[in-house]
Amino acid sequence: MTELAILGIALLSCHKGGKAVLAVLIASCAAKRSGRLWRTVGSQTDHGFRDRADEGEDPEESFDGGDKNRAVQGLVLEALGLRQQLEVIRAQLGNCRLQIDTMDGVIADWHRDKEPVIAEVKQKAGEVENMKGLLEGKARDLEAADQKVDMVAGEGKGWEEKIRNSKAEQELAQLEAAVEEKQDREQQLLKELDRVKKEAADRLSQVNDLLTGKEKWGERVLKAELARAAVGLLSSESLLRQKLLQGPRDIDRISSRRVIVTMGNELRSGQLSSTLCICCRQLFLAIAVPAFF
């Protein structure tokens, strides 16, 4: 039964190359069956020989024609059984062949259906090969162009270095000329600065002399103005005191206000100097203002 199961699996899984596998399995199965049959006959014969040897008889002499007939009958029965199994296997093999033919038809149909796709794929593969050749040609052209560019770049770098060196020399000459011109201007500016310093020192000394003279003259004028203002203030104060003593408080306020307004008008009219105006204002605040309160 194990050989039959293996044979069935092989029949179900076989394809184009499954026929050879099937033949090998059938041959191996038949060989195993025949070997098992002869081993059975041999075991029966050996068993008969051993039985007769145990009984004290000669095995070769006691093995008569009946035993041979029984052995042959057993072989015939076994052969018939094998023939039946072989017929069954042939029927299964026919079914497997039908299945194989069916699968071959299906595969042929599939190949027939896929032939346009395969042809298209082959065409695309050819186009890809052509594109690959074109790309390789373009790559070679690009490499040649890169080499030319590198060569031109090297030449350009050489020219750039030459131009840069010439420009550097020109710039260096211009810088040297500019430095010399700047040094000359600095010398001129230093000379001009010394001259201006001397002139400023002379003017400063003159201004100091003028300020010293003006201070002396201003002190004299200020003293004279203050003396005049003091005399005027004393007369105004005496007049104000007399008016305050003559009448009531309201009249005194009016009179004092008139005196203050009169002197304020004199101050506004510019009859007195600015310094004297400041002194008069302080004196009015000290003398005349308390009269209102």
C-alpha cells in the first residue's frame, strides 16, 4: 500500500518529465513485489526443509512434487495479484496521462495567450538594449566632453593666474602711488595744523587780553550803576515811607502800588541797565512788596 500511495502522489504531481518518474516507480514496485514473492517461497521451502530435518529425514529426499506444486501455485496466485495491481496501475496511468494531456493543453493555451506579451516584452528588451547602446554612446561623448572641459578649465586657470598676477601688479602700483599721495597729504595737513595751532594760540592770547580789559571796565561801570541805583532806591524808599505815614492802609497800598508801577515802567523802558534791573527787582521785593500785606 505504501508503494501505491507513493505511485499515486507521483502520478498526480508529474508533468512532462513525470512519465519517466512514473516508469521508474513502477519498475521499482514490481522489483519489490517479485523479490518479496521469491523471499516468501524461499522461506516456505526453508521452513519445510527445517521441519523435515528436525524429524530426521533428508530434506532433499523428502521434498516431493506436492510441495513444488504448492509453491508454484503460490507463485501463480501472487503473479495474478500483481497482474491485477498492474492493471489498476495502468488505469491510473491512463488517467494521469489524460490529466497530463489536459495540463499540456492548458499550458499551450497559456503560452498562446502570453505569446503577444512575450513578443512585446522581447521587443521592449530590444528597445532597452538599443537605448542602452545609445546611452553608452552618450556616456562616451560626455566623457570626451568632460575631458575637453577639464583641458579648457586648466587653460582658463593658467590665464586667470596670469591676469590675476598682472592685476595684482597694477593694484600694487596703484596702492604705492596712493600711499605716497596720502603721506604727502598728511605732511601738508600736519603743517597746516601747526599753523592753525599757532594762529589759535595768538587769537586766544588776544581774547584773554580783551576779556581782562572788559572785566576791569565792567566792574567800574557796575559800581557806578549800583551807586546810582542805590541813591534812587533810597529816595524811593523815603518817599514810600512818607506816603504810608500820611493816609490809611488802603491809600498806602494804592500809593505803594503806584510807586512800584512807576519804577517797573522805568525798568521796562530800558532806562537802567540789565544788572541794575536785577538789583532793583531784588530791592523792590525786599522793601515794597511787604507793604501790600
